Amino acid sequence: MIDLKKAKADIAAYKKNIADRNLNIDVDEFLECEAEKNTLGQELDEMRNTKNIVSKEIPNLKDEEKMSKISEMKDLGEQISKKEILYKEKEEAYNYTLHRLPNFLDPTAALWKDDAANTAVDFFMEPTKFDFKPKSHWEIGETNNWIDLDKGAEVAGSRFWYLKWELALLNMAIINYAISFLTEKNFEFVIPPYMVKEASLFGTGFLPAGEDGLYHVNPGEEDLYLIGTSEIPLTSYHMNEVIEVNKPKLYFGYSACFRKEAGSYGKDMKGILRGHQFEKVEMVVFCKPDDSKKIHDMMVEVEESLWQSLKIPYQKLNVCSGDLWNPAMKKYDLEAWMPWQEKYREVTSCSNVWDFQSRRLSIKYINENGDKDFVHTLNGTVVALSRCLIAIMENYQTQDGRVEIPEVLRPYMGWKTHIR
């Protein structure tokens, strides 16, 4: 939720903000709807007040006057009912747009309508070169009986798979390494619920905008949703609280994640790059507004240092305005080099969300003036497991069909140097 007062203070700037995000939202129409809603609300209050006052007077009136007032109040009651319908319609139209208004952009966010202008601001290592023709991760996985896509599809449908043998162990090694790595950075480890209520999805901004990608569990009964990222339950952890953030609260969570990937069919169908079920290790931070920029930089540095320790080539992107989801005001992505595709693919993202989520979730702190104010929240994927496996398999493959294990993961793999 944005600060509407701030948006209205410079409405031209906010309109530009929406245009820069390539969103089709008519701000003038929204403000007109708000004014009409407020007018209807005031009229309803006045009519109800009149009805209440007169209704209290009626018992003390004489017969003819009493009957006249009763008739008047009946007519007024009908007018109120009609106006309530109009008010509800206007309120729904107002809320529809309000809940889709995006956050303000950071002045340093790249501006463009889509991801074509995501700007590489840094690189780590040169793309991996081989003196043989590299294989795709699914070829390596199928050859070594590490990935079973056919059985995954038979049991659960397309875009599900089985990880087996040494690749499953490597998957767990990456998780354990990430847990150790972030714990040493003073992040608190949390395993959150994998299902949440609608309030958490709305509060974090995944509803209503991201509805198409969500798995809804037993609608009308439990009304729960499978999470697409542990950002959702971690950020919701302090909902409706006033918290202490003189020292930022640093959390990270491990979870399975579930997404329908609506609208992405036909993309990346081979292998395990894009699936309906995957695992992530995710950071979430709560801090004072003055701290959020430096915290954002710190979180990106944590992501980079982990990927550098794996010695995976990557590029760092300043994500442009048209590619930012509504809550984010600034985001950096890391894209790892995938040798078989000969291109960089996203493996992490880190967003400064400012007070967008805390307004929706009512997460506050006591500021320097002793007043309650909204905290800033930030989130960042450290490792998306399937994509990390792909990056390792393709960048560390050997001509004889083995995969070298990155040095930092070897203690978690019984000190093996290769898997096969």
C-alpha cells in the first residue's frame, strides 16, 4: 500500500512513476472515484444521522404528525438503501485500483517498459570456456540418472521432477552451506509455514496482482494458499506488531515454493529451470526507513559473496522500472552464466520494498519523536536450488561426464571432489 498523501502531494510525479512502470492505471479516474466515494459516504452519514434523530422523536409526536414522519423515514430508509448500493459499488471500484497502485520508484532504478533495459552494472568471472562441447543440465542429469522428468510428469504432471542420488545430495549440500553462510552473517534461521492465509498474500503484495500464479488450497474451507516464496510468511511474521528496529531484524528462511507459472507455458520446458515446485533460501529484513538503502546494499553483497564463493560466473543487473513488481522500489538481480544456453539466467533477486508491505501488514516501530511509524521491509533470494544446481552442473561439467563439486560444498558432500 502506498502513502496516498505523499502521492497526492506531487501527483504529476506519481503519474510518471506509473508510466515508467508501464502500468495502465488512470490516476485521474481513481481520484475522481475517491471523491465520489467520499461524497456518497458523507451523504449517507447525514441521511443516517437524520433518520436516527427523527426516529427518536417519533414516539413523542401526535398521531397525524407521527404518521407523516413515519412515512418520511420509510422513504428516507429506501433512499439510504439505494445510496448504500451506489456507495458499495464505488468503494469496490476505488479499492480495486488502490490495491493495484505501485510503490514509488527509487531515483536510481533504471527506466524502461520491460526487462530489455535491465542494466548490467557488474560482472564476476568470465563465462566458462570448455575444450569440448558442453552438455545441457538435463542431458547430464538423465545420463547419470539424477533427474527423472518422465516420472515427475507421470506422478504430478508437467514441470515436476525427481532429483536422485548424488544430485539430491548436492541439493542438500547447497542448502546446508547456505544456512551456515547466512548464520555467520548474523541472520536468524527460520523454517516458515508453506501455506498462508489471504491476509499474508495481500499484505506482501502477491494479491491481487499475482493471483494467477497461486495454488489455492480448499477454497471456501481452509482458504489457504501455497507459498511461492518464504518472503510471504517471513514478512508476515510481525504483522500487526510494533517492533524494535534500532538494530535491523535479519531473518532467512528455507522453504519449498509453489507457483503455477501462469502465462509462461512454452518457456524453458526442458529440464529443471522452471517448475511448479522448487526450493529457495530467502532473506527478509525489517529496519528503520533511514537504514533501508544500506541494508539493501548489504543484502546484495551477501548474495554476491555466496555466488562468488561457488565460483559461478554472473552478471549483476539493475532491474528497470517496467520489470519491477508493484511493491519493489529498487531491485538487483544476479544472473548466472549457463554454458549450454550461452546466456545469463536469473538466480537471485533482492528488493527494497520500503513501507509498501508494512502499511498493508501494519508493522510499525517507535521513531525518534516517540511516534509510531512504518518499518521498511526488504527481501532477497540467496539461492534458488534448482537454478543453482543447473549452474553447477553446466559450469563444472567435465568431458568424461562427471561434475566437479565447488570447493566450498565439499565439506557437505563427504569431501568428494566430483559426482557421477
